[in-house]
Amino acid sequence: MELQPELDERSQQLQREQAAERIRSKLALLPDQPGCYLMKNAEGTIIYVGKAKVLKNRVRSYFNGTHNGKTQRLVSEIRDFEYIITSSNMEALILECNLIKKYYPRYNVLLKDDKSFPYIKITNEKHPRLEITRRVVKDKAKYFGPYPNAYAAQETKKLLDRLYPLRKCKTLPDKVCLYYHLGQCIAPCIVEIEQPTYDQMVQDISRFLGGGQDEVKNRLQQKMAAAAEALEFEQAKEYRDQIQAIDAVMEKQKITLTDTVDRDVFGYAVDKGWMCVQILYMRHGKLIERHATTFPFYGEAYEDFMSFVTQYYSDNPALPREIFLPEQPASQELEHNTITEAGAAEELDQLLQSWLKVKVVVPKRGRKREVVEMALNNAKVSLDEKFRLIERDEERSVKASEGLAQWLGLNTVRRIEAFDNSNIQGTDPVSAMVVFTDGKPDKKEYRKYKVRTVKGPDDYETMREVIRRRYERVLKEGIVPPDLIVVDGGKGQISAAVDVLENELGLAIPVCGLVKDAKHKTAQLMTGDPPVIVPLPRDSQEFYLLQRIQDEVHRFAISFHREQRGKSMVASRLDAIPGIGEKRRKQLLKHFGSLKKIKEASVEDFRPLSIGDKLAGQIIAALREEP
């Protein structure tokens, strides 16, 4: 029996105990001051960055008491931490934002919305253009946005292209293009356009994108009426179509505030360790779009929400005049000793005022409070919808497992173990096993097998060897056997597996096979001894479950085979060199790391391995020869 796994476990346990002792010592020294803390894993990688008004209380809370499942997973990986003291909670908020951007910790990475939002840009050129971009730079162009999605930006640009005939080509062509014939370009390529013409169009577009759609629409209605009165019906129809296009783009406006101010309204909801932030975009006092983002969070809800807002505006510099935030729940204020709701707004207001020049408001009553309530309700609905979808998928997976059991005449099929073999003309044969529990993959249970006894491309004997090795171990170690074994193949593979299970190991585990069609897709389910086809409908959830299982085990087997084949190719090239045996080959690969680095090395690089210059030269020459 090999002792290596046991030794590795002892070593890991010792490391965990040492880390726990180090953390206990550092917790006792934490200061009563604001700042940021950085959690590290066993490799020293920063996995989480947080901020605290009182570092001692906040950091200690991770290692005391109970947490939800997601926070438990974070805490289970912490092996060390460090902290940075700041002079205020506001400074801690700025520092946290910068540290997250610097380190991209895995448990923070979804705290900010990692999308780059689209903007509509009027370029600063002699002949300006409209374009959609995801980067805001200081190029004296005019930027409008951000838009919650590319579709909203594209639809708005498409409308503006119809209304205002700015040039479309990035470089001026030698002759007019299709846009000129469609009336969507004034053709600066062949016509000299005076600057006031461009200035007027840019001014009109800016007014439109700034919320002045009604003014543009009224002007078009006047032109339509004048054209109709002059019996220019084609022109009148074009104006009518443009008015309808404006109505189509702006039809999502549901709420209007009379002050015509541009503002972003934030709301958030939390449940089961997840947070959803909803942003309502109001331009010229009108609600034009909304955007929701959902992510796991590991700190205090309101503080992580504030971090989201800060990071959001640090990456999306096209700012409104105002930002509306919800109040901090009183329960969080009392339970977690965080800053008060007034203090939260005041500190964030100071931060954004000084950093980004924008006003932050926490509405307490009236229509503005109703808009924030709308954002809060939308966030809750989005989060509830996420969990309903997860529950529905889980329910479907469980029902598919139950349905499969009925088709096969079994009491239950909770755990499925599936096998697939992989080789190329018999070289480097391997096999792989995946496990599905209640219809979902259980990746920590996956296993890989190097085929030991089979020579050549013999799929049946490979199946026999792997089934024997797997279920001998099941018997020996008292592992709970699966409810069903799935093999990749038909009668031959099923019979081979059943023979080993029943005649060699005395196990009565049901076996079924998945037969593929000419396109290498799951086609039929077979089971029994002798195997017969199970008439499973191809559009059923049960068939879809089997398809996912077969695709997953095939992917896992192929990736393992490629990995082994790559290693064997390296070994064979080194073994072909006189003077290189197995021991020296392993020594070379361990020292250099790869065949490529050995090939690129100099003669001097081999001396630490006690390899003479002559042999080193032979190794380099052999590897650099074209195969």
C-alpha cells in the first residue's frame, strides 16, 4: 500500500495547523482603526479584499461564529491575512476599490460589474461620425451613456443615423456610397460641407441623447405637416417613419420626474449569499433603461453594495448629475456596527464629489423615494428569478433521474458512474469515469485511468480492465456503489462490464450503454443481458440527461488522453537520444520544465545536472532537428 497520499494529507494538516496558529496571533494584534484587509490562501495569493471601519471587529468576525455556505468556502481557504490602516472609512473605500483592481481577487471579481458598457460617441473630426464604443478616452469627442446593453445603443444609433446624415465611412472614399443614396450621409467625400452644418447636427444629436427627444419629435411633426400640405407625400411618409422610430426607441420610459435631471438610481437585494444590484437610468427626468447584475458577496451587504457603486463609477466615467441610493437597513447598522445610513450617504457623497464630481442623494419621501423603491423591488424580483431558475433546473435534473429509473425498471437512479475509453490506434490508451448525482455532475468524484494490461485498440478488454479496477476498489474500501453504470458503446461494452461485475466481483449493478450515430451523437440507450434497446423518446429530459453524461465523459477522457499523449511524445523524443535513460529524462524535465525549454537552453544550462558539454550538445542538436 502506497504511503504517499497519507504523507501528503499529514503535511497538509500540519500546514493548516501552522496557518491557524499564525492567524490567531495576528488577530490579537489588530488595531481599532479603519482600513483594508487582504485574505490570502495557502499559495500566498490574495483571494479577498475588504474594508472595515474597525479592523479588529471586522476581521475577527470571519473566524468567529457561523457563516453562510459561500462565506464558509472563503474562510476555509484563508491561510493568512494582512491589513492596511487608513485615516477614515472613506479612504478605506477608495483603497479597497484600488486593491481589487490591482489584484482581481477571486472572491471579489464579481463584486463589480465586469462588463464594459457601450457608449454612443460623436467623434472630434473635421467630418464627425457617430459610433458605438466601450472605451471612454480623452480625445475631445462627445460621449453619451453608458447604455445597459449593446442592443439599446445600436437601436439608438440606428435611429440617429436616419435622422442626421453624418458620414459613416472611417476613411473618405473616392465616390458616394450606399448611405448617400439612402439619405443617411451628406457625402463629404464629394461635397464640401460647411462647419455650421456639422455644428447644428452635433448640437441636435447632443440634445436628443441628453433627453430632448420630445423637441426633436415636435420638429419632425411640423415638417411632416408642412410636407403633407405641399403634397410631398413621400417626404411626409419619411418624417412619419422617423417619428415612429423615436416612439419605438423611447417606449420603455415608464417614470418621469419633472426636474429633467440626469440621474442613476440604485437598488439592491440580498439572499442566500448573493446580491443583485439594479440600476435605473434616468435621462432628462425620464426612465429610459435599466440594468441588473448579480454576484456572490462575502462581506456586509450594505458595505459591499457601496463598494459596487464606487467601482462602477471608477470604470464608467460618463456620469449623471445625481445618484440616488437606498437607505441602509437599520438591522445592519445595529448588528454589524457599520456606519449609519446618513453617514453612509455622507461619506460616499464626499468620496464621489471629490473623486468624480457627482451628487449623492438618499431620498426619504415623495416621488424620488418611490423611484428608489422601484429599483429595490426590481432587484428583489431579479434575484428571486435567479433562484427560481436554479430550482427549476435542479427539479428537472432530479425528475430526469427519477424518469430514467422508471424506464430501466429500477427503484432509484441517484448516482450514475459513466465510463469512456480513448486512444489513437491503440497508443496511450486511457479511460475516464465521471459521476452524476441527482442529474448533476459531481466533479470531485471524477477519476482517470491509465490502461495497464491491454495492448492495441481493444475497447472491450479496456472496458473490462477499468471496470475491474474501479469496483475492486469499491469492494475493498467499502465505497457506496452507484445505482447505475453507463458505458460508452453497445452490446460488446455492456457484456464486458456485466461479465466482470457479476462473474468476477459478484456485484449486481445495472449497466446500460449509449450508442452513437454516424454523427457521433447519442442515438440509443441499451441495457440488460442480452442487451436490448430502451425506447427512450429523443425529446425527453431523460434522453437529454444521458446526452449530457455521454458528452461530459467523452470530454474528460479526451482531455486526459491528450495530456498523456503529450507526455509520451516528450519522453519518446528524449529516450531516442543516446545517453538519456529514464532517470536522466525525468531529471531534465524537472529542471527545465518542458521540451521547448530544453531545446532553447545553452550547453552551460546543463552543467548543474552533471551533464557534460558533449552530451548537452547532442541533446540540443537532437531536439532542434526538424522531425
